[in-house]
Amino acid sequence: DGGITQSPKYLFRKEGQNVTLSCEQNLNHDAMYWYRQDPGQGLRLIYYSQIVNDFQKGDIAEGYSVSREKKESFPLTVTSAQKNPTAFYLCASRPGTGMDEQYFGPGTRLTVT
Amino acid sequence: GQQVMQIPQYQHVQEGEDFTTYCNSSTTLSNIQWYKQRPGGHPVFLIQLVKSGEVKKQKRLTFQFGEAKKNSSLHITATQTTDVGTYFCAGPNYGGSQGNLIFGKGTKLSVKP
């Protein structure tokens, strides 16, 4: 089955801890994205990567970090510097140039207390 | 900066009634995309419109792209309980890399059986 997987679905952490969210895709897509979704809000872009070993900050990158060592994987670390980390995190991928639609993973709901 | 606005934010309808959500962009768009997110789920790509004045249909869903390519609408005829969810429009983010999207905040549709 081709698709995007995110794990875990629910994640609980104590304040002050870093946490890494997994995102894997077997669609052979070049571009990958991380979004944050808060209730009543749209999707806000955290980081994106167009190719392996390259990534760029999105609109709300502060307190987050990413890596793109493999085409299939784009993990997101929520650091203790993120002031309000509780949210629904969505990973997405896009086939490549000329194909604009994005395909989303099932998301990880992170709760930090 | 570039903005994509959607109205209404919420819509409650009786099953069988029609529903329309509107999307307005602050800039002319080369294309516009629509996504649906079921409660507890992730956004799923529905359609992309590219041409000025374009109208596309998917069963009971009708999508329109305005003549000036700055607005779009999604109309659902005779809603069903399966239509429940949040509908997002998205356009290219011209302040970012190719392929980046800017999303509206969505219209949350509830359907009373």
C-alpha cells in the first residue's frame, strides 16, 4: 500500500522535553511538508523539504527542527523552545514539479502538559 | 501578505439542504485546490481548478473558479451525513517555494439527519 504514515497517532509529553514525530512516505514524492493545525485554524506551515538533504523554514518554524536524510523520511522535532506545542501535526508530500496537490498523513496529536 | 479567506467558518444544515462555501484570495491565483477533512481525520485532496471561470463537478459537489482567478466556491447539493467535515481551499503561496500552499481556515459543515 502506498501512502504516508505518521506515528504515533497520539503523543503525550511533559513540558521541557523534546519530542520527535515520525513521517514516512513510500510514494516516491520529492517534496515533504510539516503543518500544524489548531482548533478553528487552517494549516500553518512549519518546515518543508523539496529534495533530500535540503529543507526550509515555513511560517512558524520557531521551536521546531527537521531533517531530510532520506527521500522517504522527514521527522519533526518539537523542542522545549516551542512555547505552545500542543496541537495536531500533519505531514504531507507532493509528487514534484507540475503536480501541486498534497497528500497528507493521518497526523499526530501531541499533548504537552 | 498573501491571504486566503473562507466564509462561513461554520455551517449547520439539515440533511437534504444545499451548502456553499466561498474562498477569496488577496492575489490572483494560478490554481486553487480544495480539500476535505473528516472529523478526527486528515485533509484529503478533492480537486484542482486552473482555468478562469472553470466549473467542475464531482457527483453532488460543484466547484467554481472565478473569472478573475481570485475566488472560488464549493457547492454541495442535497447534503448527506457523509458530507460532514471541514472543507479547505488552498492556493499557491507566492512567498514561498514552488509547490507551497496557503490554506484558508476552512468551513466546518455539520449535517443534522
